[in-house]
Amino acid sequence: MATTLDKVDVVTVGVGWTGGIIAAEATKAGLSVVGLERGVKRGTEDYQHVHDELKYAVRYELMQDISKETLTFRNSPDEKALPMRQQGSFLLGENLGGAGTHWNGQTWRFLPYDFEIRSMTEERYGAEKLKDERGYQIEDWGITYDELEPYFNTFEKTAGISGEENPLGGHRSEPYPTPPMLKSKTLKMFEEAAKGLELDPIMMPSANLSEQYENPDGQTINACQYCAFCERFGCEYGAKSSPEVTVIPKAQESDDFTLRLNANVVEIITDEDDDSKVSGVKFVDTITGEEFIQPADVVALTSYVFNNYKLLAVSDIGEQYDPETGEGTLGRNYCYQIFGGASGFFDEQFNTFMGAGSLGMALDNYNGDNFDHSDLDFLHGGNIAITQTGARPILSNTVPEGTPSWGEEFKEASIHNYTRTLRVQGQGCTLPHRDNYLSMDEDYNDAYGVPLVRLTYNFKEQDKNNSAFLVERCAEILEEMGAKEILKDGELGDYDIVPYQSTHNTGGTTMGASPDNSVVNNYLQHWDRDNLFVVGAGNFQHNSGYNPTATVGALAYRCAEGIIRYAEDGGRLE
């Protein structure tokens, strides 16, 4: 029998970026908060010997244990879904800080076009451009960039983001808190080539800070050392903005915050007396196996995309999306991301083994609706960048076309080209399609007996056309940079869940202006339960040509404001 704990004002399910932001803001407002984290404590002190590519980048030391919690996958609804048995396409985080610990730190604001993609596309090109007849489900988000801009600004100041003005991005109310990172030789080559093609390169906005910084909450983030161990690693310098060095310690300064580790939430409990509200959550202590109920006036789902969806589904909150009828919103509009780029081989050597997760130059000339799509067979586009994140030797083996994939010749080519290869890559938008969605698997359960999430996903015509376009643009830049040989990415085929692509999963718990096409409103308040909030990349109606974290952070600050308002006045937020 579950033990019922003392009631609190707010409980967060997960303590990473979103859970940390909500805990920090809610305790500032005098609310009592319990943060439930199913993993263990970790922080800067745990990463003093982190420069181990095999342990962290290959064997995924910081990632979710998928022998206990995974998902099943299929490309189409008529296939049998099977469990994902190894981390691959995306790398799910676990433990305190979540995926915010091992991210690269590339911190883009989504474009104004992203938030009003349906209405802006129809206004410029007409309704026929929306591709509805081919199964695309393109929706506005129920919020505009201008409405979200103050929350972007707050997140960037909390994280101390280093960057410069983007002439093709949305307006900014303030400059970035810290200057852009240092420009390496390879970035200068990209910059010169892009300007020669009359494009608009800028330094990538970075959560690897260019200088030491104290944020408005009084937390200090150190200056990046360019050690090249960012993505898949924690930062031993405390120089990569992550929840453990920003919002979590701010929350822990308050006596109103309680962090409970090894607490795996398995159910959201609907109020017995009022089915328009929830009364708390049930969780399992992962060490002892004991069950507990944590009552709360407000429940905030702040875990990863798949788990936020899962908890709503197993708790029977909301209507599951049905691709046959188009009815239901829960699980709808799952999106991922596409990449299209090229590698250039040079005679000159570069120190590509050094760098940082967000050391890069990028351009948005082919992102969003910054270019004319009248004669193109896709919408949106992608951000094109060159990054110097650190070419670590185990996973860096780019060789010219025609090189054998093993043996002496492969080894010689790999060693020769290790510091002579540069990659320019487009990170492209994906649009929602009726056949890409999340549901619950009928055959497989997790370690606690709860059904696994089932992912149904494949790349569509839109994705393939966008990728092919980005490949050509990247090759043009490499040619301008002086590459002696250019290896272009091939055509985009079926989506495969094993090769790593990005941890940029979105959708399934989308936001919007109406319950007809979304799960939550623009304060991330659930349409069916007034005191339930769901925040994360699952709220995105589609994915952009950017990394998602800054937009997730902005939504978390918006959500925190909504929770505080709800705690004061109750009711539906508008």
C-alpha cells in the first residue's frame, strides 16, 4: 500500500531544465515545491575525470538505462514495433539535470515564423502550400514570438548565453549577456566563404560561456576552456550552463524546496471529488521499491518528451490521437529533425580536436521563411553551420568516397584526414504528419510494469526535399572555402532509430489556442485538468531548424508564471 506524504503547493516530475526553472521561480514566490527525480544526484564535482570518450561518448555513462525504461519503434502503423535496445538516434538523459547535463549548449531562439507557421504560410503563399492533402498537420502554436520574447530573454540571462545579434532572427529586447566565443581558423574560413556568397554568418549562441558570469539569481558560471568534451559529457569547469549550476542550486537555497531522488513517477492521480483537477502523483522508490503518493495543489510534468506523454496516457488524461480518424490530440504531431550537409577534404591541417559544444558559425538565410518557397517542394528549411565541437578519435573517421570501410587503407585515410576534414551541415525543420505519432505499446512494459511508449515515425517527402536542398547549399559553401574534394550526404531514406542524429524529439503534448488541436494552452496548462501543467519540447507543434533548448527554457519560464498565477487565483489561464 502506498504511503501518502504531506501535501505541497507544487510537485515537479523531473528535475532538469524545466523542473529546475519551475522550482526556482515557484519558491521565489513563496510556494512549497517537491522535485521528484528518478535518477541520482550529480554535479560539477562528479566530472573531474570526464575526458573518457569510450566511457561517456560510446558507452553513454550519463544516459538513461534502457534496460529499465525504453520505447518501441516502427516506421509505419502497419509494422510491428520492437523495443529500442541501445541508445542510438537520440540520447535520453537521466539523473539530476537530465539531458541538460550532456547537451552541447547550442542555444537558438525559434523564429517568429515557427510560432505562426500556418497563418504566415497561408498569408504569403496561399492555403494550397500547406500540404494538408498529403497528410501534413501544420498548426500555429497559440503564442507569438513577441509574446514569448521576454521569456527567451530571461532564460538567456539565467544561462549567461554568449552570442551576437542575428540579422535574420526575431527582435531582441536586450543583447546577449556575454560576448560571442572566440573565432577559430575554421570558423573564419566559413565566415569569409559565406560572406563571399552574400550570406549572413554569425557566431553561434552558446551556453559554453565566453567569460565568467554571475546570473541574476547569483549563480556563477565559469569561462569555457575549449576542451572539446561537451556533448555526452558533464563539464568539470562549471563552464557549460546546465541546470546543476544555475536553477537547481537556486531552488535549493530555499527551505520551500525539497529534492527527492530515486523517485520514479508512475501515475498522475485525478481528484476523486473534481475530475477537472489532479490531486498529486504516485511514485516508486527505485532503491526500496516502496510506493508513495505525493499530494500537491499543482502537478507539473517536467520530464522528457516521451515520459511526459507516457504519464498522461497511462493516467487516462486526454484523448489519444488516432491517425485513422484524426481525432484526439495526445501523442499527435511527433516530430524529429533532419540533417543534410557535406564534408570537405583539405590539404591543410586544422586543430579540429579542440573546441566546445557551441563553438560554431551559422547562418539562417535558408531557415524558416527567410527565403522564397514559391517554387520549392518543401516548407521551412534549416540552419546551416560549421562547428568545432572537438573531433574525438574514436567516433571521428571521415574518409573520402571510395575508401574501404576497414583495413590498412581505411586506417591510413582515417589518420590522414582526421585533422584535414571540415563539415558544413544543415539542421532542418520537420513538419508534423498524420502517420508520425506517439502511442502506448500493448506488448512491452518497463521495469515497473508500466507499458512502454510506442514511436511511429518515418521521414516524409517534405523532409527528403528539405534535406537535399540543404546538402547543395552546404556543398556550395565548402567549395567557396577551398575544399579539394567534397563528399555530399546521400538521399534521405527511411528513419532508423540506431545511428545517432540528434536528441531533438518534439511533439506529443502540443500547445495551442484550442483543445481541438493541442493538449495544453499557451501557459502549458492542460485543457482537461486546470492544475496540471506539461512543459517541454513535447509542446512544439513542429520542429524547427534549430536546437530546442532555448525554446524549452522560454516555455518553462512562461509555465512557471502560469503556475504562480494559478496558485494565487485558480481557474483557466488566458
